[in-house]
Amino acid sequence: MKRLIDESLLRWKDSPNRKPLVVYGARQVGKTHSIMEFGTGHYSSIAYFYFDNNPELHELFENGVRSISSLMAKLEAYSNQTIVPGKTLIVFDEIQTCGAALNSLKLFQETAPDHHIIAVGSLLGVAINRQGFAFPVGKVDELHMFPLTFEEFLLEFSPKLIPLIKEGFVTNEPLNSTFHNQALELFLQYLVIGGMPEVILEYKKSGNYAIVRAKQLSICNNYISDMSKYTDTKTQAVRNEAVYNTLPSQLAKENKKFQYAKIKSGARANDYELSLSWLEKASVIIKCNKVNEGKEPLANYEDFLSFKVYMSDVGLYCGKSNNSHLSVLGRTMGDTAKGALTENYVAQQLHANGIKFYYWESNNQAELDFVIQIENQIIPIEVKSWEAVRSQSLEVFRKKYAISEAIRVSAKNFGYYGGLKSVPLYAVWCIGRKNFR
């Protein structure tokens, strides 16, 4: 399965300033598989070390790492292979379970930069916060991996569409209607299947949406299991699960702002803030805070008390919401459910592009789905779940803040008029990408 992270990994390998690389991401987004595939294609050998439930391996680090040479001798004996600097890729998997191994990356960077090391952590952010690991700030390179974006989904199912979509995004020229309709159909499939590699492979193998749904719910249950394993108290684990399970109902409302009362009657922010933080650090959710003004820089006007919460993968959201694939593919869903699914999809694509996004509202009379900042330009984004393009809130925002350019995402083809850029739903992954907007 072709992943765009391969390009980032190759740049890391060839960088003269390369440091040990830490790869973050939620469980089952394909981190280890992608790294092992990369190692197979670009190194003579791979030395793979898996830390979870492996006290023997932990002991090699926890007894104290006096020098890299002595540590390498132990690792070679443990793995029964020779590790050659620059030719062997060293992989530390689930490194969040061993703080001493994480700390050793600093020594590698300072005294043995010729070794190529990638450390993988599914719940590294949670572990650092929970166990007080001393993260080697400034001594490692960092990379975040996400579920497959829609561009990567197209690489699996219709790669010929990718250059056409890129060209349409840059030129604002409509796609041929045949290609436009093909891309829209694939977009609807992506809403159902999402970007989790196991789910996509299952769909390619069987084409059975019932099995796809079972895979999605299994992943969701695995996330819930992690909540028990990686929290200090049973109370906190229960709260994490309660927040996670309420996400579909949070987005199913007309007003999609996160409401603690949806968790249970009388729920307070103080009781569940840690749970939201845990889920965000585990890369299970994406938070979108409100911005009170559409002015540069947006971060100065961020309202941390008002926010929306999206799931990290639209397919998992579709499954957890129990949306029928027949309703999604046939476009027979209700407007609110359809809008929530589409909004989660857009948030996922923007997040994977590394874009910080917000939402905006004015006296509860106008609400804008997303507002982003690219360099010094504020760009409002209005999202429509299909072809309806009435843009009252968008126009209110543009007029209030004298915005010259805006984006409307819908099922309509590419186009540009009056400072409004029409971006088809299947092209959201182009927004904010280098070399084109």
C-alpha cells in the first residue's frame, strides 16, 4: 500500500542533519508496516526491536546506557545480527513502554549520528504525559502519521485521477464530467471505508461492507482497551470511554459544539478535560477550537472553552455512528447526519496536511465550518455535503473581515468567481499543500 510518508522518510534518510526519527500516530494507521517497507527498500538490513511486554529488552536499557558502542553490542547479541551504521535501519517499536529507550535517542544523536534509527510510538504522547518521560527535545526528528488521506485512497483505487485533481485545483478549470463523477463516487466510498489500512485491505479483498464495519468497530474497541491499559485509574478510563462513545451524538446535533451534558446529566468540564486531552494525545480525536475574530493571527483570538471534536478517521466515525453504507452511497442520509460525516472528512484531510483550523460563529446567527490561515492570509472554508451552495454565513464572515478570497467545498466542480474558489469534496486534500492552494 503506497503511503505518502515514504517521501518524508526518504528525505529524512538523505538529510545531512539527520537525527533519530520519532514517528507518532494512532494505533493501526500503518506506522510499523510503512517503516518496515521503507527499510526493506532502502537499507541492506533491518534490526527490529519490539518493546511492549518485553522485559528482557527493557533491561538492556534500564540498567543504564553508558555508551552507544556497549549498547549496540547488547542489541546485536539480543537480535543475533550485525548492525552496520548507515546500512542497517534500527526500528524501536512501541518505544513509549520504555522511557530509558526513549532517553537513549539523545545519546545516539550526540555520539553516534551514523546510526539510522526510527522509533515508533502509538501512545507516546499519552505515556510521556502519564509517566513523566524526559523527551529528548531537540535531539530527534519528528513525524506524525495519519490514516490514509483521500489522495492515498485514490492511489489504491484510481491513481489516474490524482494529477487531474491537482491540475483542476491549481487552474480552477472544471474536470471532465466523467472524471468528476468518478471522483465523487470514490469520495462517497471513502466516507464509508475511511483511511485505516486494515479496513481498506479488507474492502479490496472482499468488497463486503459488513466485514468493513466489523473491522472498524474492532479498531474502536481496541482504542477503548487502550484507555484501560494506559490510564492510572479505573475512573479515568471510564471517563475516557464515555467521552469517546459520545462523539457520534456530539456531531449529530445541529449545533456541533462539544457539550459535556451529552456525556451525562450534570457532567462538568473539570471531570472530563483530562479525557479529552488523553484522546487527543492518543491521536484518536481532532479538536477544533472556536476563533472569535477572523483576523491575523488567528491564534490570538482562539477560544479554548468552545470547541468541536472530530474522530481521527471518517470511516471509524461512520461505523461508530452506525451510518448505513446504502444511505451514504445512495445519498439518502438526513441533512444533519450527512453534514456531520462530511465535516469530519474535511477536518481529517486538513489535519493530515498539518493545517491548524478553527470554526467561527457570530451571535449564534451565523456559523462558519472552518477558518484557516496560510502565511498572512485568512481563508474561510464553508462545507456543503453535496451541491447546495447557499453561503450566507460565508458572506457574513467575508463582509465583516473584508476577506478577499474564500473556499466553498461541495459536490460542484472546480471554479472561481468573485473571490470564491469552488473546491469539489474529493479535492480537500489539496488545500494548504505546498506549491498550490
